[in-house]
Amino acid sequence: MAAIHYFFRHPVAEQVREEGREEGREEGRAESHAEMTLRILEWRDIPVSGAVRERVHASTDLEQLETWERRAVNARTAEGLFADDVT
């Protein structure tokens, strides 16, 4: 009987799965920072427009999200998160 080689056990398949898992972890970290940024503003009773919410959620740059998270602590408005950003 011939041995059956399943693709899912192949090293390439393992590598693809690991890359997918890492990408998922990165997306999860970005989502977590985005949620915390918006939560801080909400805790401070600062109104958050749909445009601000959308821009924060659209970002996948962890460094940028961490910057916005820190700014949320002292921002006077939700738009203040982006005050020093170059777009």
C-alpha cells in the first residue's frame, strides 16, 4: 500500500499556517489598541465621531495606535488624537 502524504503535514503548509497565526496575532494587537484608544476617550466623556472611530479601527500600525492611545489620555477632542499626524 502506498503511503499517503497529506498536504496539511507538509512543511510549506506548516509555514503558511504559522504565518497566518502571526498575522492574526498582529491584527488582534492592533484591534486591542484601537479599542483601548476609543475606550479612553469614552471614559473621559469625549464624543467620538464615526470618522474618528473609522480611522482608528482602520489603522494596522501598532506604533501609531500606541501613540494615539497615549494621546487619548490628555486629548481635549477625539480629533486631537491626530493633531500632530502627517497624512
